[in-house]
Amino acid sequence: MADRWVCRSCWSSNEDQWDKCLRCNVPRGAEADPQAASAPAVDPQPAWWRAIPMRFAWVGVVAVVGVVGAVTAASRDDSGAIVGAGNLHIVDVRVGDCFDLNDGLDVEEVGEIRAIPCDESHSFEAYAVTDLPAGPYPARSTLDAEIDAACLPSFEAYVGRDYETSELYVTTFEPTPEGWDEGDRGILCVISTFNAETPLTGSIRDSGR
């Protein structure tokens, strides 16, 4: 498992060999420098930020398309667990659900996903969901702050290991402006392996990974 370090400015997790934070460009071990943070970061590899060729910053963001017209085909048992694979709109994903993306990883917006029982091979597992307050569509800084507050503290509680030392990676799904106008307020935090290149089998809840 590769070592990582966490930026003191934005709490992004970075690969051990990087000298600067991928997300905010602050040097390793330094406090936030407004001038440095405003400078464009030089990505050692493509970042997963509002797109899905994969995630190298601590958290990636994928836009969620509108709610209207979604058809749910996945089935749940009485406890709410997915027991039959099928389509499910991303806004209907619950904590503990496992899934793949219908259109592959190289997408910027996601509507329906393929929900899968967690004991079968899958790419992602949802571990936290939070709803934003109603109002105008949030500014990017507000969304980033809400993502940090929702996803970082929840990781250790769900997995049983802090994110900095975990072998697992995180991305999030946020509403598009169009989805926001249709009532979507949710931020969804999900876990995968690095680049989602190695499928998960079994839930990672309390796995200590």
C-alpha cells in the first residue's frame, strides 16, 4: 500500500512522491499560502475532479443529472439491502449500496447506475449521504466545504481506518444546477480501489482497509 500525506490547507490526500498538494498546490508540510493556492496546480497525472478518468486528489466530484424520469429496477430486501442487480437513479443510492456506472468511468455526469449486491463484484460502495439546505445553487467553495464535512469524517467511522492510511479511495456525486432546480440536494460519498481498477467484492464496512 502506497504511503500518502494529507494537505494541512484543504485536507486532500496526496501520493507520497508529490511535493505539492494536487488539489490546492500548497507545498507538502506547509500551511495554506493564498498566493500559492491560487496558482494553477501541475497534475502529475490526470485528476478526478468533476470527471471520472480517475481520482488522484482525495476526493473527486461527479455531477448528478436530473431526477425526473428515473426508473428503478434494482430490488431490495426488507432491510433495504440490494438483493437484485438492476438500474437505480444515483439520487436513490443509500449508504451501504454497491454499484457500477452504466456508462463506464470516463463520464462527467451520472444519472442511473447499476446497483449490485455487495457480495458480487462491483466498483463503488456508498458510505455517506448528506442533504444541502434549500436555496440558490451553492458556490463551488460551499460545495467543497460540504463535501469535506460530509465525506472525510465519515470515512473512518464506516471503514474502521482513517483515510490517510487506508488503501481505499473516495469520490463524491453532487447535483448539477439542473438537478438542483428539480429538487436534488444530495451529496453522496463513495469508496473504490485506486482508479476503481480493481473491483470490490464484499462490503468494505468495518473492513479496516
